Amino acid sequence: MKKILIIEDNKEIGIQIKRFLLKNQYEVDVATSYFDALNKIDIKYDVCLLDINLPDRDGHHLINELKNKDIRIIITTVKSDENFI
């Protein structure tokens, strides 16, 4: 079973994504901040859905932390500017 880490500060969005993934047989954890995510990234995940706009630190810093892990990262954002990332 694939294990996914959702890093999303909007709890409602995180819950909706988690419900969808659970229904599709994924194992899912949710972190709601940069520091919450740091506490979870030592667990082996296959994929990370990362909201780049986190309240306590920019998601780009978290990408640097995740580079050392064997994990695929999908960046999510509500920003419409393609140059933002």
C-alpha cells in the first residue's frame, strides 16, 4: 500500500484530500505546518503533497529537507502565478 504525507495548513482541504485517498486504498498522514511536517518526515512515505504556502515557514525550505528522503513531491498552492514556484 502506498503511503502519502499531505502537508496542508488548511485543515478542511487536508481532510477532503485525506478522505479521497483513504477511499482509494492509500495510507495517509496529514501535517498542518512546517514544523508538524518535520516531525513526520522520518517516516517512509512514497509521495508528499506539499502546500508551498505554510503559515510557519515557506514550503521551499521543506523541499530542502525532503530532498534527502526517497520521496516524490507534488507541490500544491492556491496561487495562480506560474512563476511563484
